[in-house]
Amino acid sequence: MANARRDSTAYTIGFAALVCLVCAVPIAAAAVMLRPRQEQNQRLDRLTKVLTVAGLIESEERLSPEQVESRFNEYVVARPINITDGSTVDTIDTEMYDQRRAARDPALSVAAPENAARVLRVPKVAVVYEVRENDQLRSIVVPIQGYGLWSTMYGYLALEPDARTVSGITFYEHGETAGLGGEIENPRWQARWIGRQAIDETGAVRLEVIKGTAGDPATDPYRMDGLSGATITGRGVSATLDFWLGPNGFGPYLDKTRAERGRGN
């Protein structure tokens, strides 16, 4: 009779439920206990990427978490802005604000117009990073994202104080093909962006990734080397810049920055 009961459907379901419960409790507890550490690691990773694209960390330099925090606080101001007009939003705590999550929340974002970067929604508030030294603006770092061949590519773009000239670029998360589109992570390719003009004197976004090799920044400022075998990824990068530096992205903030510098601020 005991064996018969053990072979029953009720016994099998009950035993499976008990095993799941026993396994789930320690896993859930570990997840809860580790969450603050995971969030801190994600924050340090973000700060490190901003420092790197801004040229505040050398390629071979290895900083402790305390050094990352110290250098970021010394040189970088995280500024939440209204994406519509570029004004500062004083009510946002940048330490707690998750821009990617906000973009998925209909209450905190707006639908993007149809665009080649395939950005669906834009957060009402976005965080830009102003690099300052002796209270003088040295560069601006803005988050960018857009679709390549296979995936959404996430990165940061750094601009000189003129809010036009590229001083750095990095892509830190994507699913592009290794050795082809994945070359957007290649430091040599990224270094070729420095000095190119993202925006012309009229305020139009001009910089694009071409098929083939571009000239140097001085003679060919609005074009960037293509990626061999990854034409669609290159188009995605171009579309990403066009969207985020344009009127539906950080365009109003960059216009405001140029206007303020023109007034000597």
C-alpha cells in the first residue's frame, strides 16, 4: 500500500513541490542578501565606463572601488536633464535613478518617433555626465543605445566642451557577431573616433560610419571607418548617433550647452 501511494500522482506532485520549496528558500535568501552588492558593482561599473570614455582612466590603469569613487567625485558631475528642453531636473537622485528602467515605464517615458536606431521609448529624464576641472567644462558624456544587426548596443559618447567634437566612444553591452560587428568594442577602432565632428555648425548631426576607410579627422571630419563584414552594425551606430544627438535625444541639451558657452558661461 505504501509503494502504491508513492507511485500516485498526488505523491509525485507533493514531493516535487517540497523539493522546489527547500531549494527556493536558500536561493531567494542569497539573492536578497547579494542584491546590495550587485547594485554597488553595477554602479561602480557605470562610473568606470564614464571615467574611461572621458579619458580619466588610462587603458592599463587598474583602480580600486575607492579610487573609482574618488576620481569620479573629483571630476564628474552627474546631471539629470529634461530630455525635451535640456534643463536640469533638481528632483532626481542620480545615485538611485535607473534610466533604462525609466525608458520602459510609460509613466516615466515617451514614445519615440519612428527612427533607424529602433529606439522605442525615451525617458523623460536622462542623466548626462559633465567632466569639470577647476569649475571649467572639459567634456560631456552621454549614454547612447541603438539596434545593430542582432541586438541593442549600449554605450557612451564623450564630446569636447564645444558639444560637437568627439573625444571618446565606448560600447559596453551588445550581441553583435564576434570579430565582425563585435569590433565596436575594439579600442583601436574606438580611438579613430577622437577628433571627428558629430555635429556641424548648423546643429545637424553629420557623423556616420561608412563602408570602407575614412580619412583622418582633420580632412574627413564627418565620416568614420566602417567595420569589415559588418555593414549593418555600422549603419546601426550611425543611426544611434543620429537619434541621440538629435532633437528627440540630447540635442536640446547640447544646443543649450553651446549657447551658454557662447555667452561665456
